[in-house]
Amino acid sequence: MRKVIALGGAALMTALSITSVRAAEAPAKIQKDCAVCHQMSGPASPDLAARQTRKGPPLFFTGNKFRRDWLEAWLQKPTRIRPAGDFAPDHAAKGPEGDAVDAASLSGHPAVDAPAAKQIADYLMTLTPNTALLAKEDYTPGRVSARIGAMDFVKFKGCSGCHKDTPKYGGFSGPELHTAWQRLQPPFIVSYIRDPAAWEPRTLMPNKHLNTAGIHKLANYLRTIGEKPEKAK
Ligand code: HEC
Ligand code: HEC
């Protein structure tokens, strides 16, 4: 299944070519190119239909969400983050053992060359409307063992119903989290788990009303698995 998804992505990656432009023109061009599928300026819509029909996740708080080095690298070589796309019901099919991902219905993400990736990352990292949300968090990354962390993530907190914590295990309706630590700013991880709707009013992620220690434990687990990508694969 995963191989099919990866191949589909590779085939489509070259379909769109996005190149860098003169610095002064970059913001307008990026806004235009990416707005085809992404919300590029806030605030997020509270409309449920808009969430269900959007073509991609919002990018207007990129500077509050992603690690810049990850972003620049990913734009050049995008890999699938949401195993069943941005709205899983559109890409789920009945399989012999329940719901499965309908890989053929997914397309890959457009890739850009290195100069364009730098230009896009430079611009998107300036989009920081939610700095105040991050400032509420006081998180110093700590440690949790992979075994204890996995038990917590899977059994006690029920995150694996929707998220993968290894490429093999977990649900497919949410973004995979085995590379979350490389992808996301730690305060964003903590803030999103605490109150997903503060980021996206129509998020499909439930608010589990966890206490701060519980949230930090989950973030530490994402660190544990994310800092050892070669073992998670
Ligand atoms: C044809 C629609 C389409 C276009 C055009 C497009 N994207 Fe995307 N983008 C998506 C989809 C769908 C996803 C979710 C992919 C996944 O989760 O695997 C995505 C994901 C992303 C992500 C990760 C977001 C997250 O929250 O995980 C970034 C960053 C991104 N796109 C940047 C861009 C930029 C920059 C442009 C313009 C140069 C662009 N995209 C153009 C459809 C598109
Ligand atoms: C019912 C499914 C579901 C459950 C259960 C769930 N999530 Fe989510 N989560 C999602 C979806 C879906 C998103 C993306 C928001 C969207 O697409 O509307 C998300 C987003 C996230 C993000 C942001 C990731 C990104 O790249 O944008 C983090 C971090 C996260 N979840 C952590 C957790 C943790 C930790 C748990 C367990 C306490 C959990 N989630 C439980 C569905 C779920």
C-alpha cells in the first residue's frame, strides 16, 4: 500500500514546475501558486463545508508551525504526510479488514527546485499570526522511553486511532506523527494537542482536555521517535 502511494507521488512530482522569481515579486507569486489548494491568509473559516472541501491544509500560520529546514527540504522532495490525504473520507475504501486507503485516488505534491524552495520558505516563515498562542506554552523538551511513550500514545491517550507513530502502525485519518518532531516546532505540537480548535476552528482532531504534564509526555514521545528516524522506518 505505502509503495503505491510513494510511486504515485513520484510520478506527479515533476508535473508542476515552480521556480524562483525576483525577490520583490515572490510573495505575490507564492500566494497565487499555492492558493490554488491552500488557505494563504487568515483567519481560518468556521465553516464545516469549507473544511470538507478544501484542497490542502492552511499555510497562513506556517511560521508558527514548521521548522524552516524541514520546510525547505520537503518543498523540493515532498513525501506524504497525511496517509489518506487532507480529508480521509474522500480517500478511504472498504478493505477486507475494514477501511483502507484508496491510494489510486491520491496525487503527489508539486515539487519545486532549490532556489524556489528557499524563496518560498523565506516568505512562508514570515507568516506568524499565532505567536501569542505559542507564547502561552512553557515546554522544555524532556525524555520518555519509547516503550512507555508508545503505550501512552496508543493505549491511554488513543492517538493511534488517527495517527501513525511508525510508518507501519496507527490510523490514517490524521497527519503521520513519526516525523512530527523533525517537521514541527515543539511549542506548536504542545499547543495543538492542548487546543486544536484554537489553530483550526473546524479541525478534525478532538480536544482531549489533557493536562500539561500529559501533553508534555506526548510531545516527549514524538521527540523520542522523531530523533531516531532510521529506527522508526
Ligand atoms: C494541487 C493542490 C496543491 C497545490 C497547488 C499546492 N499544494 Fe501544498 N499541499 C496539498 C495537499 C493535498 C497537501 C497535504 C499533503 C499531505 O499531507 O501528504 C499539501 C501540503 C503542503 C504542506 C504541508 C502542510 C501541512 O500542514 O502538513 C506544505 C508546507 C505545502 N503543501 C506547501 C505548498 C506550497 C508552498 C505550494 C505553492 C508553491 C503548494 N503547497 C501548492 C496540495 C497542494
Ligand atoms: C479522531 C482522530 C484523531 C485523534 C484521536 C487524534 N488526532 Fe491529532 N489530528 C487529527 C487530524 C485529522 C489532524 C489534522 C487536522 C485536520 O486535518 O483537521 C490532527 C493533527 C494533529 C497534530 C498536528 C500535526 C500536523 O502536522 O499538523 C498533532 C501534533 C496531533 N494531531 C497530535 C495528536 C495526539 C498526541 C493525539 C492523542 C492525544 C491525537 N492527535 C489524537 C486527528 C486525530
